[in-house]
Amino acid sequence: MNQSIAIKLVPESSTSGQSDNNIVSLSKIRMHQRAVRRHRNNMIKQRISGLGLLLICWSVWAMTKDLTVSILIAPLGGLMIFSKKYVMNFNAKE
């Protein structure tokens, strides 16, 4: 059997969660790998954006000595940094 057509998985494989007699095509595996990579990159972008918001809050406080902006925006920045779910949706294709 050609490898590009199908890959037979080991019963109860720890990486796939598939039971025996299931065949997963190589294109589906690659599509899943792309989705995982896209999720990881989007979470990195979200965390960098959260750090940017906290940096903006800090710089506004340093210039004005007023914490109003920090009180309003810093929780969103913290949420963006520490959340395991999407707060920002990058490249939404619907």
C-alpha cells in the first residue's frame, strides 16, 4: 500500500486516540498538524498582544501617574496572557 494513500494506525494509539481498523489519510494528519501549528501561533500572538497592552498601561502610568487606564485595560492584558482559550480570534475563516 502506498504511504500517501493511507496509514494504518496501531490499535489504541496514544497519539491518535483511534481504535483498531481505522485508517487515517496522510492529508488528514497534515491538516491536523497545520491546525495545531496555527493554534500555537495564534496563542503566541495573543500573549504578545497582552504583553503589549500591559506595556501600554505601564507607559501611560509612567507619563501621567494616573492608574485609570491601567485599571481598565490591565485585566484584559492579563487575561490575554494567562488564558488557555482564545480571547482574540486571528484569521477567522467562516
